[in-house]
Amino acid sequence: MQPNQDTIRIAQARGDLVVTREVLAALIAHEAAATPGVVHLGRPRARRSPGVERLLRVVGDLLGGLLGVLLGPLAARLRPPPPVSLELGDGEVAVEVALVARQGVDLTALASALRARVTRAVRGATGLEVRCLDVAVVGLVIEAPARSRAPVDAAAEARRRFSLPESV
């Protein structure tokens, strides 16, 4: 295995197929995220509103761009590791996937299902063998039971909130 390879060349009858590390990582990430019991790939995330998420993404992009220009190596160290890492070899690939799972899921069964899905997808799309697939469960999401709310009369609630007379 040559761990610093960026592409893998697959010989075919009428020419070679060249597949990049990014393409394989995207294929593997798609299959891993679609595995039942996987909440998302990568590190655990703090729960934030969509507006706060957007603001942080914009600020992060701006600061990341400035840090990249001013402090390139430091910025690379501050960036979180990718959820899928690969080593490419001759006709094979070794994979590590970091994920957050749903609490209550059998983690050994989740890892087995993920390995089967990813192996089938990689073999089917490229013909490559998955030599090994390490699954790192880096977090669990504990979902609270859904609270049921009593039905609300919207008109009565509006009258109460805005001190409107009953006739409105």
C-alpha cells in the first residue's frame, strides 16, 4: 500500500479507469450515512438553531479563508479531521469511518452492516476490494421522547395574547 497516493488506476480491457481519493471518500460517506442507526458522520455536533448554524458557517468560512492565507499550517491543524479517511493500494482500499450513532443501536451490528454496504458499493462502482474498514463511533445521540401538546385554539390564543375583544 502507498498511503500518500491520491488516485488509484484500475486496468480495464480498453484503457484504465482512474479514481481519485475524493470520489472514493464521497461514495463511502454516502453509503455510511445511509446505514440505519447512523445519525451523521464525523464528530458530535452541538445542537443549534438553523440561523445560528448559517451564521457560524459564514463566519467560519471567512475566518478559515483568512487563517488559510495568513497561517496555512496552523489552519490545517485547527480543521476537524474528515469523517472518512482512506489508504489506496493496488486493487484495494483501507477505510476508516468516524460516525455518531443513535443510542440503543447494537454497535457491532451497525459496524457489520456498514462494512457490508460500503464493500458492496465500492466493489460495484470500481471493482476494488475493501481490505479493511475500521468504524470509529465517536458519539451517541440520545433522542428524548416526543412531547405531545394539547390542541390549541389559535383564535382564542391570539385574543388572549393581544388583548382582543371576543367579537374579533
